[in-house]
Amino acid sequence: MIRVLLVDDHTMFLNGLSVLLKKEKDIELVGAVETGLLALKTIREEQIDVLISDLSMPGMSGQELLKEIGTNHPDIYFLALSMHYDGKTISEIIELGARGYLPKDADKKELLSAIRTVASGETHFGERAKRAVLENLIPLKEQHKKESVADQLTDREKEILILIAEEHTQEEIAEKLFISSSTVVYHKRKLMALLEVKGTAGLVRKAGEMGLLRK
């Protein structure tokens, strides 16, 4: 028997879910409460296998409840509910130890499957949730790339990059920095390789996009 506790501040949704779960022979609904604090009180009094909780709640949020569960009740599996597919939020709850994620518009079949999967010690994250997490990682990867490029630039290369953006010629840059034209060419080629561009226009555009032209 899977002992389940529901947590959601929307009474109608909570009642509807309760009715659905009470019809299942292998699931026992231990409680249905509207706040994280009431959930913790129930957990102290009852044995719970799976806690199904909304994330957006007044007072103690679902994430805060999840932290508490992870710290003091690691034997309880947390299945998150939400109205949205937010990649950042899903990534956060995965890091906090959530075993699954369900949209509130999930059908009965998916809900029951998720509960049984999580109760068995496995995880349940649907394709849309997985895709949202991956889409969230793309801008993070780009940000990391920007930071990596900036870290690799020497002060001299930054100077040359800014002067190129200001439309100075190789000879003018060499004269301003007291270096040879061949040295300017060397650094320019290195910069283009680092930023993965083929010409001066692309170099200036990419450097601007990455915030590398700030003095």
C-alpha cells in the first residue's frame, strides 16, 4: 500500500485529487492539507511514502517544504506539482531531491503512473519537463562560454579588441600600443579563433554580444 499525503492551497483541486486517489486499491490517502506547515505536522504523526505538493503556495513554498523533507525525512519521496513547465524551477527541485514533476493538467493515467513510479524508488519526469530542463541549460551554457572567453583574454588582447571595434587600423593599433603590426595580426587571429568568427565585422559583433568591449 502506498501512503500518500497531498499538499495544495487550492481547495477544489485538492478535493478533486483526493476523490481520485481514494478509488485506487493500492493507494491510501493519509491526508490532504493546504499548507506546508500542516504537511510537516501530518508527517510527524503519520507514516508517509509519497508526498505530492504544489510548488507555488503562500507561506512555506513547495521548495521550502522539499528542503525540509530532504533534511529531516529523506525516506519520503517528493512528487512536485505545478501549473508551468519552468526549466529553472524543475532543475532546482531536482537538485533539492524531488523524485518527480507533474503538471497540474496531467491526466489520471499519468498521475497514477507517477505516484507508483516514485513510490518504487524511481523518478518520474515527463518529456516536456526534461525538454524544459535542457532548454534552461542552453543559456547557462552560453553564459559559461562568455565567462570562459573573458577569462582567457589577456589585458593586451582586450586593448586590441577594443581598438579594432573603434575601427583603428593594424598600423594605428601597433603605434598606440608600441608593438609591431605582426603582433597585432597575431592577436587578432587568436581573438577570431577564440570567438569562432571569420572576419573583423564578425569579431566586433560577437565581442559586443558577449560584453567584451567594456573598458
